Amino acid sequence: MSTAGLKGVNAFGHLGWVTRKCRICATKIDTTRDLYYVCPYCKDKYDAYFCPADAKRLHYRCPFCGRELVPVNIALHQPR
């Protein structure tokens, strides 16, 4: 079976596809396992992902627009 020449960061299952960095402290966040917070309005524009510690420090408000941060946990969305 061929992988169509995909190697390195283009390969299927590479952590770069599911890893984000906290906008404040640059902690690596695995979006498939970890709890993290996003601003739904600034997520695409500023890549606004936040770790739980920084979300608490920001009082669960986005530093860019002032709106409330939304918790995201993929494990809660999976069917049982």
C-alpha cells in the first residue's frame, strides 16, 4: 500500500495536525486529549487558543475582544 509520497509533516497522523499553542504561554495543547479554551470570534483571526491556567488568569475573557472564552474538550463530545 502506498502513502502517495507523503512524508514528514504531511504524513497522516502527524502531531502538527492536532497540536496548537496557547496564545499566552506557548504551552503545547493536544486538541484530541487536552481541555482548552477558545474565543469563537478570534479563533481563526488570532489563533486564540488558551490553556486552562491562562484562561483562569484572564478570568475566562478573551484579551482581544473581551468576549467569554468557551471550553472545549473533545472527550466530552465523543459518543459512548
